[in-house]
Amino acid sequence: MATRSIKKTAPPARAWQRMLSGRRLDILDPSPVDIEVEDIAHGLARVARWNGQTIGDLPFNVAQHSLIVENFCGELKPDWPVKWRLAALLHDAPEFVIGDMISPFKAQLGEQYKTIEGRLMEAIHLRFGLPAHLPDGVEKLIKRADRASAYFEAVQLAGFDVVEARKIFSAPKGMSPITLVAMTTVEAQNAYIERFNTLSNALTT
């Protein structure tokens, strides 16, 4: 009697990462319950903007960039609801687990990258009491502040001249010029958590 061989299927590839909080975050199917701000702050403070191609002894990290973007949003809209200020602070939060990729590379990766990033952002928003998808006007204002920060980073830290930076990022309007000094990892991490706590507490009171 002939016997049939049973084909074994390989187990699915691991798609989760262990966080220092003890959470196990599934990158492809993230759950809001596995998101902690301490993990976000820890990760973003250790992710370098511009792939680390900035002047100085310290990399310019995403946590510090996020603080600048949130502050610029406050300048552009002084009466903006706290929940949108919180959204601005969290605008790059998915990078705590997938890293910061420069825009030209993101464009080459295409829709799959956008899908992964989008699912992480939705989980982060829901975890902290924000809508999964932000209104278009909120997204546009955050993007405007994001590009302003990128402009100052480009000309002060990343080797761009003013003409090139204006062509790519546009000259900032409605925001005060800033002089950038890279924070240490610990400084940026602590400042991020402190600002998050201030906004989160205001949101719940």
C-alpha cells in the first residue's frame, strides 16, 4: 500500500519585535495595547535623521525633530486643540520600530512600506485616544511644520545650501527661525516623554 508523504509547511516568518517595556509588537498587524510611549521615546531618541549624515559629534535624532514639529504647529495654530498637538508630536512615532528612511528611498519602496507605516500609525493613534486617521487639514499643517523643521535641519546640519533647501523643502513661513543643537539621546528621550505627558494630561482633563 502506497503511503503519501506529508509536506511540512514552514512556520510564518517572525514579524514582531520585543520592546524594552516587555511588549511584543507585531509590526505587520500592530495592536494598540502593545504600544507604550516609553518604547516610542526610547526608540526615536536613538534613530538618526538624515541617515546620520549630519555635522557634529551627536546625531540629530527623531525625538528632537518631533518636538520641533509640535512646537511649530503651536506657532502656526496657537488655538489648536491639544489632541492635534499630540498628533504632531507623534507624527513620526512609527519610526521607533521601523526606523527613519529618507523620502527618496521611501518612494522606491512603494505601497508596502506605506501600508506597514500606516497600520503602525493607526495603532499608535488609537492607543493614545486619537482618531485612527487624522483630518486632512490636520495632516497638512503637521506636514508644513515637518517640512519647516527639515529645512532648518538641511541647511544647518545636513550640508544643503539655502537655494537647494528652498527648492526641496520650501522656505518656512509663519514659524520662528531656530538654531539647532543636537540633544543627547537621554535629553531627547526625557524631553519627549515630558512633552507627551503634558499634552496627554491636558487631553484627559
